Amino acid sequence: MHRFLLALALGCMAANAHEIGTSRVAVLLHDGRTYDVEIVTDATALAEKLEASGGGQLANGLQAAQLQTLIAGYEERFRQRIQLAFDDQPVQPAITFSVVPAIDASAPAATIHLTGEIPAAARNFTWKFGWTFAAYALTVRTDAAENPTTQWLEGGQSSAPFALNTVAPQINRVRTALRYLKLGFTHIMPNGIDHMLFVLGIYLLSNRARTVLWQVSAFTLAHSITLGLSMYGLVSVPPRIVEPLIALSIAYVAIENIFLSELKSWRIALVFGFGLLHGMGFAGALKELGLPRSEFLTALVTFNVGVEAGQLAVIAAAFLLVGWHWSNRTWYRARVVIPTSAAIACMAIYWTIERLYA
């Protein structure tokens, strides 16, 4: 158990808690003659990956202008993990890089434009982007299509061929539901390490099912409220405020577990309040992912259901790994609950400081 906690601590400190949604790609194919590909991604994360691919390490505290210079200096290395192809024949685009300072985001944003001419008589287009480790949306538009076509790809995955002269198909409701269900689940497991630790903190307070149920119900209700309100534009709080508070909520729950072993009424109220914060965090990720206009409600509801499934999976895993076998042992609290809660609290305090000064 202690080895598991050590590995978890190291992994959490190194991991990006919200990898999903940090990149998106939009392709405009104009008149069948030219193309313009716009990539928007986390500038710091991209710079780190570019440095690491050459065996280097990114210096801390780089400003937007410094990041732009660094990324532009690695243009040839950047090209190695992207591929635009027409009829399976790669093309070499012109590339421009720009980085803007963080405003409401947690990091500066890099925008990369790839431009060039479409080969004569080309029939289809394919794309591959290897500078992200998470799912991202590829949106392709042409002058002939009324609506854009969107494909969801993993980092390094080649897209399906996109026919240049056909109208985009109608969005399929079932496929949309399944896609956003999966995205909601993976936003918790394995990508939402901070949300996972908050749910684990809820579970650790007591091994009674009623204690877990009350807290999970309050948390679910709260984050569903702010997720919906945020996505409809009725609530808006900058991530630079929300993200440190989410980390602080994890620390509070974990620390309280060390001193309490029974559910108190104020704990339910606090979990509800913390759920409101986490809901705004979920909304931030979902806004980055984007929602199809024609299936907005379907995508919103299924993403939320996926989040719930991810949370239940965390609780089920904790129960099967430790609760089922040891929760009734006299040493369970001293050897499992307190050390695990202390480890979670330490990681959450680290995240709080990191997000405050990012």
C-alpha cells in the first residue's frame, strides 16, 4: 500500500491533471485550392515536449515571448510529428507560430498555422498530430460543406480520409452520446487525477455506505448544477481562480479525514460547495472540447453521466483494493486512512501552490 502511495504521489506531481482539451485542430480547405490548418494548444506543454524529444528540459517561468521563440526554433522537430496528406501524399506546409500570454487560462496558448496549396485533382485529405498525448477534436471545413466535420483523435493517430468534394454528414446522436460519455469518463479516469483524489478523499472518511452515499450525492448534485449553468453561459469564473480552489478542496477533505472518522452535517455542506467548484472545472474542460450545436444537450448530459461513471469507478476500485478486505480491521484507519489522506493532502497543497503561481 505504501509503495502504491509513493508511486501515486510521484505520478500526480508530474502529471497534467487536465490533459483532455488542451489541444484542438481546425482545418479550412478553401475553393479546393488552398488549406489553412490552425492548431491551438498549451504553449508550455508543447515546449516541454519539444525540449524532451531532444533530451533537454524546459526552464521554469518562461514568458509568452520566450516560449514563442523557443517553439519557433524547433520548427523542423515540430514537423516530424505532424502530417498533412492529400491522396496519401504528404505535403510540406508553411508554418507560423504565435504565443499569447495567459489571461483566464492556466498557461499561455500557442497557435500554429500551417498553410499551402492543395494538389491538383486531390480527392481526400488526412491528418496526424503527435504533439499531444490526449484526445483532441479535428474539425474540417470546406466551402462546399454547410457544416464542419469533426473527428476525435488520440495523439499520433491518423484521421480517416476526408473527402474534399462531399457535404459533411449529419451528426449522429448515438455516436455523439457514446463519444461524450467516454470523454466524461476519461476526464476522471485516468486524466482527472485531482478529481479522482477528491472522490477518494470522500470514500476514506468512513467505510459506511451511507456516509459515502450522502457525500457523493451532494457532490454530484452540485457539480451537475454548475456544469450546466457554465455551459449555458449563466456562470463564468476564470480557471485561474477555480483550479487552485479545486486543489484546496482536495487538501481540506483529506486533512479532515485525519481528524474525523464520522460524517458531520457541515461536511455534506462543504462537499456540496466543493462540488460547485469541480463542476466549473468540468465545464472548463468541456468548453475546450467543444459541443456540437445540433446535439448540445445530448453531449452535455452524456459527458456528465461519463463523469459520474468515472467517480463510481474510483469508489469501486478503492473498495475492491482496500475496503473490502481491510475496512473492518482495527488497524485500517491508522494504516490506510490516515497515511493515504496525508499523502493526498500533501499532493493537493503542492497543486494549490503550483496553480496559484502558474
